Amino acid sequence: MSSTRFRLAGATLALTLLAAAGCSAGEGVDVDGGNGTAAGGVLNAAIGGEPDQLDPHKTSAYYSFQVLENVFDTLVEPDANLEMQPSLATEWTTSDDQLTWTFTLREGVKFSDGTPLTAEDVVYSYNRIIDEKLNTAYKFGTVKSVAASNPTTVVITLSAPTPNLLANLGGFKGVAIVQKANVESGEITTKPIGSGPFAIGGYTSGDNIQLVRNDNYWGERPKLDGVRFTFVSDPTVALQNLRGNEVQWTDNLPPQQVPALLDGDEPTVESVPSTDYWYLALNQARKPYDDVNVRRAIAFALDREAITKAAKFGLATVNQTAIPQNSAFYYEYAPYSHDVNQARQLLDQAGVSDLTMDLMVTSEYPETVTAAQVIASQLEAIGVNVKIRTLDFAQWLDEQGNGNFDSFMLGWLGNIDPDEFYYAQHHSGGTFNFHKYNNPAVDQLLDRARTQTDQGARKQQYEQVAKQIVDDASYIYLYNPDVAQGWSKQVTGYQVRTDRAIRFRDVALTR
Amino acid sequence: MARFVIRRLLQSCVVLLGVTLVVFLLLQLVPGDPVRVALGTRFDPQTYEALRARAGLDQPLVVQYFDYLRRALTGDLGVSFRSGRPVTAIVLERLPATLSLAVTAVLFALVIALPLGIVSAMRSGSFVDHAARVFSQFGVSVPDFWMGIMGILLFAGVLGWLPPSGYVALTEDPARWASHVALPAATVGLVTASILTRFIRSSMLEVLSEDYVRTAEAKGLRTRVVVLRHVLRNALIPVVTVVAVQLASLLGGVIVIEVLFAWPGIGRLTFDAVQARDYPVLQGAVLLVAALFLLVNLLVDILYARLDPRITVK
């Protein structure tokens, strides 16, 4: 076939496509979700996936909390600097022995259905989590009892001093105050009732969740009439939705385009450092990774800047410890300069040569797949042959749980208190110590810092913990990523938060 | 006829029973721990055990299967492991989206493939024939997700004619439904049209060389009559089967396209259920798809009898 004919055929095809799409398109494209009558307007937000359910105590999905952040309240809540501020509780006192905390609740708070929210609801919510061993039960490990001494007073009794109790009770909406009737009717999974700025207005499975303004909200009246969350898993499509004003907000942006978007004008894209950290873990139950010199050799062989550039397109801060720079608990410590000779020497010292290392990553987090390729090429320089294994997340977790790995890369997301950064991961009895790190000195420090009520002493103890963990290369820390979100020019009053909480209560839409 | 339908329905039940067993066993072979996926990154060991028990995953497999079967017989497919909602409701509420996408895509495909296939068979070796072959080669070889993204960039981005993604129910607003279904249906339909064009062309060519066509032409009938009454009617019998198979497989959900266009159909549900290892939902979705497949096949058999009086249903 001649090239002219080929081109003609292509043109015919394009025309057919245009004609076909054009005639089935019907009328114009609706952009405001069909409900643009009221002054405040409805904000359309595209999130990357569908919440599995809306019961804040039973879901662990970030997609759920993106919605629930706007529907529920907690006793206290983190401000922009992640310091705990009053929310449902206006003030609190601690007994001298630090074992009794008394919270005073805001007067006149109502759930969105108009029923009052009292101390009994707080007791019910916390006991539900504790008794039914729901997802956030680990946050109540030291809680002995929760009682309501009157409708606006909640007394929490502890078995040991718990300096991070406020972070546990307010860090995120997984510990929200729910309504007993809503739980018992079973409606909480699809139509939860909270006391937050918005209430659930409708839910179309697979497509969208609509929030409407809660006129019973105790705080400042939200400016928006509602928010409509749609689930768009492809970032290119989500960005297209934002550009076409089908949605006015999204956090599902194609990572490779974010640097250019940050420089651009429309849509507005902003990023802030997050509290997440990404790391490499080596299985210390397997040889030769039980040898600290091998682990340190790998830590020296890595060029973190290059990894960050490839995995996050530069949208991250290199860090050799876990806690990011913007935290009060940040500890500046970076002993591992990128040094191939040092790495080779350490491997020689350990008597290791011709090492083949299995590196497990997951397609659930594409940045681990990209980073793995860079890590593999960097380790090749010190004679370590990396075999990358890419699994789907369910299988990945299975392998991790069974200890079937030499090494893996993953991140910990949404941490606030240093206890969350270290305990479960590095204590020899920690739930998530899958790489079998065991250092009695670290165990002791972690146990002590957990109940240390003097903030200065506590910070110092966690610095010791951080230093030891880095020296032992329990985790080889890589970077703290940024959170990038985008919105249209119409949106005012929105702020990207370092803990990735999505709050629309102060947002307005201009027309 | 009635006896035939009843017998086929009974056979279908046996097939469906087999499907439940095979799916159940296959799921056990798939690595991955649904409890850990559900609990996310932080939890206590006690929380893990409690959820496992609540979901019935600590029961022996045989008990789990017969429990499932017993409830399935009464129409209760269990509850989703992730959302706690009844699977029957979850699966059925996704049906309209998938049905409307599949049917629109097949109609779109027929609108392209029928004229293209017929003309390229009638004018074999002509420009149209070559163009049709290039088209079908293009359609089957270009990945559908790429075609989808290009469609979004062109029609939603550059031209701004269509929304890039999303779904509106046909019953809610037909015009907005149409604007949302256009791109995904065209993407899926293009692939189907490519397959059908080839098939219609070769089926037509075969019939065109039959003796009775030559006879009809020799009798002096006009080409239009020959084609429509003698050729097309006979050529369409095998085509019906292919269209039906295409439709049935589209009813199973077009996973990549549904995910790309944020289309709330069975395909996306299945995809999410696999990711979450939500076994009850996955079983329910597969069961529904199998049932649809059997139903379409039954309809095809009945349609055969209408198209070709020589075929009788026994």
C-alpha cells in the first residue's frame, strides 16, 4: 500500500471518530455537578480511588479519610504545625501522676442530624474501638478506662503515663466521635453521621460521594454548599478534569508533571513537605544482612539524591533519619555520604563478595519500583547484584509478614509523634519489625521515651534512638516526600497540609 | 421451545455451581492476606485476629465454602469483606453502568463494522477494502488504554467537547449520560469494530461465492436485492455469534477502560476487589458475569432459529 493511501485511511479513520464521538455527545458538558443554584456552590474534588467504607473506626484507606476529615470531629486536632489544638474538647487537665486526663467538652455540640453530642458519645466511641479491637485500638494501649462524669466531662484513666495521648486521640479521624444509633443501624458504613462541617448527602458506589453543609456545625459556618468527591484513579485523567473545570481540586496529579505545574499559573499547584518517610529495610534474620557492616556498606553505596530525583522527580527532601525537618523532633544526622570505596571496604571487612540481594517492591507504590532500579544500579558499583521483585500489594504484605525477603522498600505515612516513627518498627517486640532488628539498648530507650513526660528529656531520648537506629542501619532512610495538590483559580482558602488531611471547611468558590 | 429453555437454564445452574467452586479454590491459591490489606499500615496483633474472626477467615475452607453456597442459594452472596455491605447489592448496582457501556460500544462497533465489512467484501481489493484492513489492524493492535488517553486529550482537552471521565446514569439525564459514555464506548467499540469488520468481510466473501448468489444474479435481480436478501442474511449467522461473544465479554467489564474513565462498572469493581482481596465481592462479580454470559448464549441460540429456519431448537 502506498503512503498516500495510508494517510488517507488515517484521515478517514480520524473523521469517523470525530463524527461518531460528536454525534453521541449530545448537549454541552455540565461542569458544576448539576447543582449550581446556591451562592456557596459545590466544589468537585477528584480523589485517586474509592473509600472502602465510611466507618472511621473500621477503614484504613486514605481515600476514606479524605472524605471523613470533613465529616467527623475528634477531641483535639492537629493544626498546620501538627500541634494539637482544641476541637470537641475545649480544655484538658492532667493529674500529678499523669495517669488521669480530664477533658472538658464544648457546650451545645450536635451531630449533623440534630441530636446532641455528649461525653457519653465520646465514651461509646472509644470503648467501641477498644472492646471490638478495631483498627485504631493500638492508640489506646495504655487506656484503662474512659468515663463520663457529666455530659461535658470525659475522664480517661491510664495504666502508664502517655505523653503522646493527645496525638493518639486527635492525630486523624480514625479516632472520631461516632453516634451510637448510626453504628447500631449499620448505616455508618455508607451514611455516617458526624459533627463535622459537612454531612454525607449521597453516595453512588463506584462514582461519587456528595457532602452537604452541616447546618448544625458548632464551628464557623462553611462557605461551600457542599463537596462532591469523584474517584479518578488515572492521574492524567484527573489533571484533565481539573484543567477542564470538571473538578476544582485534586491530589491525584501525574508526579512527572508536578514540577512544571508548580511553576505554572493555572491550575494552582502547591506542595509542602510531608511527615512521611521512605526507607530500605534489610532482613536481619538472613545472612549476611545480620552483619551491621553489610548494612552500613549498602547505606554508604546509595546516592540518595539520585534516588529521590528518579522516584519523586525532586519533590522530596533527602533525609538519613526518619523525622522530617519541619518537626520539633527533627534530629540532624547524616553519617552516610555517598562513598563507594567505604562501602567496598565494609563489605570486605564482613567477608562478603558476589552478593545477590532480593529487593521487594510493589506496584501499589510506583515510586518504589522506579527507586529500585536506581538502587540496583548503585549497588552494582559495589558488587551487589540486586534482583528486583515487583509484587501487588496484597502479595507484598504476605511476603513481608512471612519474612520472605532479603530487602524491601516502602514508606510510613502520616506520622506525628516520634513513638509512631520508631516503636512498632524498631522495638524487638514491635508489630512491624519484619526485618528483625534487635538492639536491647534501643528497646530500653523506646520503652522509656514512651512514658517520659518531660518534653526536653523525651526529645533527647528520641535523638539517641534515632542515632542508634541510623548507626545500626536498621532502616536505611532515604527521603521525606512532598505533598502536592492542585486546584482551580476559583478556589480560595485552601491549604495543603503536611499530614495530608484534606479540609474544605474554610474553602470558598468564586464564580 | 419452552422445554429447550428450561433445560438450558438447568444446565446453566450446574455451570454456575462449578464456577463458584473453581473461583473459590482459585482465590485460595492467590497469595495475599486480605486482613493485612484491610488494616493498612498500623494495627495491633489483637486487631488482626479480631478482624480475621469477624470475616470468618479463621474457619476451615470446607466450612467457608458450604456456608457461602448455602447462603448463595437464597440469593445472599455474603457481605463485602471491606465495606461490610451485602455483595448482591454491590454487584447489582454496578450492572447499569456496565450494561450501558457494553451495549453502546457494541452498537458503535456495528455502525462502523457493518458498512465497512460489507463494502470491503463487495469491492474486494479496492481502496475501501485496503482502508478497512488498515483500520482493523490499527484497532486490534493499538492498546485500548493508549487510545483512551489520546481520546481524552483530544476530545476533552484540545476540543473540550466531552468530559474526560465520570458517569451519569441514563435514567437520570440521558444527554449527560451520552456525553459521558461517548469516549469510553468509542474506545471499546473501536476494538470491537476492528474484529467485527474482518469477520463480516470474510463471511460475506464466503457467501458471495455460493452458487445461489450466482443464480440470483443470473435471474437478473438487482445487486441491492441480492446483497440484502441473499448474501447478508446468510452471512450474518456466524456474525451473530461473534457479536454475542463480544457483547458477553464486554458485560464482564472492560477493566482497563473502566478504570481509566472512572466508569463505575463491574470491571472496576472486580479490579478493586482483586487489589483488596475482597473475596466475597470477587466471587459475586464473577458469578454475575458467568450468569450474563450464559444468558447471552441462550439468547443467541434462540436468535439463530429466527435467522435461519433450518435450525430448529430441540
